[in-house]
Amino acid sequence: MEAPFTPHLSRRAAGLPPNAFTDLLPLMSDPTVAVLSQGVPPSSTFPLSSATFCLSDGSSVSLDAARMALAQRYPQFAWEELRDWLHRHVATLHRPPCAGWAVCLAAGSTSSLHILFSALADRGDCVLVEEHTFTAALDILASAGIRAVPVALDEHGLLPASLDAQCAALAAEGLSPRFLYTIPVGQNPTGSRLPEARYAEVYAICRAWGLSIIEDDPYFYQQHRADDDGDGEVPGLARLGKSYLSVDEDGRVVRLDSFSKILAPGFRIGWVSGAPAFVRLYDAHAFISSQWGCSLSMMLLSQLLAQEGWFEARVRELQRTLRARCRALVRAAREHLGERVSFRTPPAGMFLWCTFNGTPPSTRELIAAMRQHGVCVLPSSFTSATKTDSCASVRLSFVLDDAQLDEAALRLGQLVDQVEARAGDAS
Amino acid sequence: MEAPFTPHLSRRAAGLPPNAFTDLLPLMSDPTVAVLSQGVPPSSTFPLSSATFCLSDGSSVSLDAARMALAQRYPQFAWEELRDWLHRHVATLHRPPCAGWAVCLAAGSTSSLHILFSALADRGDCVLVEEHTFTAALDILASAGIRAVPVALDEHGLLPASLDAQCAALAAEGLSPRFLYTIPVGQNPTGSRLPEARYAEVYAICRAWGLSIIEDDPYFYQQHRADDDGDGEVPGLARLGKSYLSVDEDGRVVRLDSFSKILAPGFRIGWVSGAPAFVRLYDAHAFISSQWGCSLSMMLLSQLLAQEGWFEARVRELQRTLRARCRALVRAAREHLGERVSFRTPPAGMFLWCTFNGTPPSTRELIAAMRQHGVCVLPSSFTSATKTDSCASVRLSFVLDDAQLDEAALRLGQLVDQVEARAGDAS
């Protein structure tokens, strides 16, 4: 039985013809059938026969001839092992309450956002986003002519009262927003982690207003807890906590995960999980666009993940590394930036969000100063859902090593001095 | 200096904000700058350190530590070697006359079609396509609400006179089609190869009507010349002949190539070439969707292609294999299908297009008969730009080996017998 919520479909999604190949697939995968319908070069001409990958931890994994043959075929023939692993993983981690929830593969989360935004909203529609959010998400919405209505953030993430107020304000204009797009953990760019209690609050508001929730959660595994003074062990996989998927009784959540922020972006592989209606919708559109990503990556990832304990060890190492680097940047920022900026040590993600205590520079002024001082940060105008030229904050990623982080903060201190001196001259 | 033609942009393309990162990229790639703007895990946590791939021809290629580091980063850091190789390759093969022509990478041609169709036409617009064409292309157009106007094919491909007549008919309705989408070589599904003289004719008509040309040419390297009784050598890379890109003086052509039909689909890598306006447009949209494909595939392909003579040897092997299998299917079809179908031996591609000489079955009838006889072919209703339930033809791919092709043709003969007997009963 499926959950009762039915997402609003865009005209693009409603107009997609049923996949004609659905009728052929049972025949094409039946070994007794002579299949003359495929459009792929003879497998005898495929260039690769096997491979061995040396891993950073000193071990290795191989793709044998049979797996390498699948790695060279279309993704539908390569995804089975990885999708099965992910299904078990999602079941353990999120225990989704939604009936019939499913998982499918994705060619990275940006591709998934492109597909889902177009499938769930039309030109002229409005949707809700955090007041600061992922730049590419804002660009996708802008190009599709979908209005991004900002919801306020506090130091813990999305504010339920602001979400409710914006829905009410839109309703007063006669508008029904199509979905909430949110980055709940290691929020990009502010680094917050949504408190457990807010999930239910936000979910209830979305239920009341009939909203789908697109949960973009690439930093979920990056919960390093650098803000935790107790210096306890990192969460690993066992203590990652809630997600919208984990509270989704109605089937209104579609969740995006990505190996890009856990292992490496070069695989270009993520996964989409949630209510069957969303996963079917995603699959239908991936078939005519991204094709779900690279088969070679899928086969390699499934072999990496098949090693007992390997994934958890990688996640712990990532969390420990990010914790140490976050604290190093915080120390360097305290030393070199002092009272000129405000920030909170983030519990998750890769970013420190620094707000200028003095007059904010313009984007142009900030970039000119970055050139002069040899330091590059992300201006808050890039992440603002409301068009602005003023940069009240900057996003600093702490993925460099300690010495580099110290030098970067030193240069940034000089940059802020100059920006403030200019602001002083101007006033 | 750029070529003078300016493509019509869809509202989606016109509404895409300028990429904010353009201002940051020079800083981010300057080694003297302290870069705190990246959003990628620390490279020390990347899982892979090197790899060795054994090839089907008995040789091997490796990715050393430096290249494996790039293979794990975002595609912008991984594409350089491959893009340079492709630029030299396209220059040699097509000698594009268009000023400033460029090449960029793509996550497979279906993804490229999805991007380009959306960037070049709006809901309600009309475009021109061959009367039988790639099923996914028709589905992308349908979902985007773009009307696909069919242009007639003959045994050599697109008919210039039909293109001109359709443009005139649309003009009489007050409509300006946005582009011609065409598969000139190894046409899918009919297998024809556009005669050299028609390129200039079609190009002149497109110029007269102000049309862009989307040249989807994945079978360009599959010119096996199975129709050539002389039994000469296959064309290799030296005698592949014309393309629209090779005659594009105005900058109205955007060309799609794909490793999927040359090496293997599992890489999920193709390339887009053409006028700078198209390549810039493509890049801007890839940034917010496909991200150009998988970095690991890019690094591996660049190592494969760097081997002197390797690519040409693969292309020749592919052409020889396809020639032999095409002739095997033609022999089997003559033996087992006899006078019940008509076909021409195709000069390129993977498909034999068989037209029923008797009453055409419906799609449902054909699929039921396929199940009964244990054979699977592509019904022409799947490829028809005009909605129809009647299957006048079927597309047979000849990628199986000879014995399988004979058995498949035998079963197909039984299927046609049954379909014709039923049609006889019904009349």
C-alpha cells in the first residue's frame, strides 16, 4: 500500500509519455528471448576487461571480467548491487515509515535537483527555500522561472514559524507553493544542523499547507560535532540522528544523498530515496536526461562498499578530519579576525559562516579585495535567495590543512581591515 | 571573431543568471591564493590512490596518484586532457569552418539533448525532426511541450525538399521552428547515411529559414559499409566523410558525439562541439544539471586515447564487427523472412530497418507475438514522430553474434507468419 500524499506534477512531468520500453524490458531481460532491440555496440568490442584499484588505506578492490562487462553497459545493467546496498543502508539509517519507499541512483545531486525542480513546479510557480542556500539550486529555479520564496534561518537552521508565515502570506496572495527545498544538516552555507524537534514541526507545517519536501542532505554524513566541547567520539553512522525521510509518514519527502561529499565528487553518483511516487517520477525523467550516472562508478562503488566496515571507517575518518580542520579554522579566525566578524562553530558540514560586524562590503568590493590579498571566500550574495549586492557574510570552507587555514585567516584579516577602513572613509 | 548566426534562446536559457563563480574561478585556480571557497571533502580523505585497467586487446593503462586525485575531483578539474584530445580530434576530422568553434564534455548524448532542447525552445514552440527518430528525443520534446514536426526520410536519409516544404507550411501558420534535430549517419532507426551532397542542401534550407541544427551523430564512427559489395577496407577514421559541423560557416550547428556507441555506454561520456555560442550555452546549463559527466571516466578515457593508434584500431574493429554482423543478419533475414519484409542493407550504424510487405500489426499485437515467439524487436510506433499505433516496420539491431542472429531471424519469420495469418483472418 502506498502512502496517501500525491505530489503536484509540473506540466513537464504530466506531459512525459509513458516509457515505451516498459513493455519490452521483460522480454529484453529474459535469457530465452532473442533480443534484437538493444542499441549498444557488440560487447566483444568493449575496451576494458578488468581493473584493480589501490585504495588510500592500503587495501585494494578489483572489477573482474563479469563486473567489468556490466561497468561498460548502460546503468540499468550496472546498478543492481549498489542499489541493493543503498536500500539496506537507508533502511537501517532512516527506517522510513512511508509505505513502499524506494531508492534509485542519481548522477549527483545537482542533476537530481534539476530533474526534481522541473518535475514538481512550473514557470510562474513559487517554492520555499532557506534564505541562504545552494547557489546552483537558486540558479536552476531562476532559469525555470520558479519564484524562490525565502524562509528565515536562525543559528540552528530553518525557522518553522517563518515557514508557516510565508505559506500564509502566499495563501493571502492566492498562491500555493509547490515544495520546500531544504538543506537540514551542515546547512549550505551556514553550517547549522536542524534540531531533532524541528523536523516534526516543519513536517506538520508542510502537511498543513500540502507541500512536498525536497530534503537535500549531502552533508548528513559530515556531522563532525566540532562544536561539542566534550570531545566525544565522532558520530560515525550510528548517531547521525533524524532526517525528514525518517519522519515521513505521508510520502511527501524526496531525499537526496551524494557520494560527492562523503567519498569524492569524481564518481558523480548520488541516490534518491523516498515515496514511490517521487522515485518513479525521478526514474522517468532520469531516463530522458542524466541516465542515473556512470556505470563504471556504480560497479566500483558497490565493490568498495561490499568490504565489511569500510564505509563506516571512511565516514569516521571524514568526520574526524573535518572536526580537526573546523577547529583549526575557528582558532585561526579568532586569532586573525578577532572582533571584526561573528561566527558559531558548526556541528556539521564543511563551512564556517562569518558575519561582518562592521559595514558589509559590496560583492564587487569584496572580490577586488580577495584578489589583492590572495584569498578566496564565498560571498553571501552568491547564496542569498533575495537578490542583493551586499555581502553581510562570507562562507569559509575548512577543507585545507591547518597551516593553510592559518595563512588564509591571516590574509582574510588583512582583507577585512581594508574593507572596514574603506567603509570608514566612505562614511 | 565569432560566426554571425545567433541561436534563439528559450526563456529558460535567457533566464539563467550569469554564473557567479566566473569571477571566482581565476582566484580558485591561482596557486598563490588561499582558497576557502571550495565545497569538496579534504583530498586526504579521497578513497582511491591509483588503478590499473586491463584492456581487451591485452594491453593495460594506469591512473597514477596524481591522475587519480583529479579523477576524484569535480569534472572541471578532470576534463583537460580529454578535452584537448577531443579538440585536436574534431579539428582533424571535421575541420569546422566556424570561427571560434569549441568542444566541451557531456554526460552522454541523451543528457545533452535534454539540455539543448530546453535551452533552444519553449513550451508551444515547434521544431523539425526526422519522421522516424530517437525515441528519447521524442519523449524529451513531448514532456517539454515542444511540437515535433516530421520531415520525410527516403532510403538515404532526410529529404531536403520535405524540410523546405515543412518550413514553408509552418511559416504559413505564422510559426518559426526553432531548430532541426537530425541523426544524419546510421540514422536511428532507419540506418541510412546522408549523401554528401545533401549536407549543403539541408544547410542552405536551414540558413534560409533561420534554423539551428542539432546534429546528433553517435553512429558516425559506425560506418561499416556493409552495403558495399566491393568488400573494400572499412573507413577507419580517414574516410568518415562529411558532417554538418564540417560545413558550418555560420555557426548554426551544435554537434553531439558519444563514446557510448564507439567504446561503451558505461563511461557515460560524450562531447558537444560547434559554434562558441552553443558551447557556452551548453556549459552554462551543464553546470546546473549533469556537471558534464564522470571525472573517473574522463581521466580513464584520456589515458586510453593517449595510446598512439589505439582509438583508430578500436574504430576499425568496431566497423569490421558491425559489417560482419550486419551481413549475417541480412543473410538470415533473406533466408527466414523472404518476401514478407523489405529492407536495404545499411551503410552505417547498428540497425536493419524492416518494413512489412503485408498488413502492419498494431503495437499491442506485435508485442504479444514477440512474447509468444521469444524474439524482441523495436516497433516503428516507438520511433514515429507522428503518433500511431500501427507498426509498419521494425528495427532490428545486429549486435548479437552470427548464430544468435540466425535464430532471431528464424523466430521473427514465425512471428511475421502469425501476424500475417491473423491479418488475413481479420480481412
